[in-house]
Amino acid sequence: MFSYLRERFSSHLRERSRRRARLVSKDGRCNIEFGNVEQSRFVFLVDIWTTILDLRWRYKMTIFISAFLGSWFLFGLLWYVVAYIHKDLPEFNPSINHTPCVENINGLTSAFLFSLETQVTIGYGFRCVTEQCATAIFLLIFQSILGVIINSFMCGAILAKISRSKNRAKTITFSKNAVISKRGGKLCLLIRVANLRKSLLIGSHIYGKLLKTTITPEGETIILDQVNIEFVVDAGNENLFFISPLTIYHIIDKNSPFFHMAAETLLQQDFELVVFLDGTVEATSATCQVRTSYIPEEVLWGYRFAPIVSKTKEGKYRVDFQNFSKTVAVDTPHCAFCLYNEKEAKAKEKRGYDNPGFVLSEVNETSDTKM
């Protein structure tokens, strides 16, 4: 009993470790890290706009809040220094005829409030700059210009991240599994993809990459070697009319890397099939890319997808997403090589000719032996 449980637990751990070792997750995220990069982190600050956009929301909001609070507090200190140098503070006991640089700055708190009011252009009318000193006027101009720059950059970064086409990719979904079955008399690998929005992806193009470890004739081991996988629908693989779920398929012919695989050896293979869908968002004209991947455990041999589109009595087309990833077992050759051998055998039979004038004559053989 314990040996059985130990074996099941070890097989479960092996399966989990194998499932983790994938370059692209099901939702399109890439599982890769860079080590020993010679270039310094300064190169990311040169392209600060892309760096800000690629940050996660918690870091972006931290920078957003810190930029405003830091600038308000920094200029609050400068306004306090101006009031201190000009001796406008109550601790200096200014005379009645004394004209301060900034009215009603009594300490660091009031200086911070004046900095906040200046940068966000609130203007309560209680604190204001006088024409008494040029330093205050210059500081007011400088803070106003810098405040506009900070406001434009940070608000633009927030808006750009919200409107990124990456979020549009979340409404494009792929089937949980890929299937292998016959389609049009050919053995094909099929994947179902659906657009959850009624707005189209313009100029959609779909393709795939098979990632595997290969050894070259020179003995070099190449990890994550990429092999092109051509996917098509009945109307081609470009400019898809992506209004309803589509079933894309890859023909397993002699040029396909799946040609030498069989139903019995599929799970023993070590590969990752990454599928890409590129298109232009109709609403924003921004390009987006959707990615997903399939490992051998997620490729079902001898299955096809259940029907998903039907027509109602009112004449409308209905898409039932309950059957989106549902599969049905079908009669399928256990390897592509067997299917093509069967076709070649049938073709050779058809190439034979009958001679109507040929008559088979029987010959009686005698076994008489003379001594």
C-alpha cells in the first residue's frame, strides 16, 4: 500500500515538474530569466517610458504617488527656505510694514500646503506670492513647469498602460487541449480559438513554433530549438474573419515534425507547441499578440472538437462555449506514417490494369515416373 502511494506521489511530482518546465504558460506569459547581463541597469532608465509601462501596477502606483508627494514636499522645503531667508516667519517678529515673499506662510506645514496648491493649481486665495522678491517668482515659475511635466508623464503612463492592446488579448481564448484526428482525409493537429468580443481583430494571422531540444550532426545540443508550424483554416491563415470560434489545423505530412510521432509515443516526446495570433484591434488600431502553448500531455490523439455553433429558430447564430474545449473520440490512425502508407497502397491498386483478352488455362500436371 505504501509503495503504491509512494509511486503515485513520485509520478505526480514528476508530472508537476514537467508541466512547470514550459517556456510559455497557458495565458501567454514567458517563463524565462536573464542572468549575468553585462549591461548595467542604467540602460533601462534611458528608455524610461517603456520601463514605466512594463512595471506592474503596484510599482507603477508607488512611483505615481511618490512622484507627486516627493515634488510637493521638496518644493515645500524650498518655499520654507525662501520664507526663512527673507525672515517672513513669525519667529522673526516681522514689522507691520513688512511685505513677505509669500503671504501667510507660518511654518513648514503651511509651506507644504502652498506647494501643493501651486502645483495642482488649486488657488484658494489665502496664500499667494507677492512682487517683493524675485526668488519667489522664479521658484513659482519653475514649480509650475515641472508640475505640468510630472502630471503629463505620470497620467500619460497610467492611461497608456490601461489602453495597451495587451489587455485586448485577454478576450482571445484558446482551447485547453489540442487534438489530432483526420480532417479532409488528412491527419491534422487541431486547435480551437475564439474571440470573446464582437469587435473584430483586423488582419489576423496565426502561426506556431515547436520548441524542442535537438542535437546537431556536429554534436551541439540546442535547447529551445524552434521549428515553424503552419496553421491554416479553410480560408487560409491570414486575414481571418474572426467573428466566431475557429478551428485551426496543422496538416501532419512528411514535412511536419509530428510525422514520426505516434499515439503510443506521443507522451514520451519532449516538446512545447507555442501558438501565436497577431492582429490589429478594431477600436484602437493597435496591434496585439495572443500566445498559448501545449505540451505532450495536452495533445489528445484520436479526438475532435464537439460542435459549438448552431442556428436558432429566429435565424440567429448561437455559440455555446460550454462545448468550447469539449472533445469527442473518433477513429484515427495511430500514426501519420500508417495513414500515408495505406493511401499509397490504395493508389497502387488503382494503377493496375486488367487485360480482357487474357484467358487462364489450367494445366494438368502428371506425376508419373518411369523407372
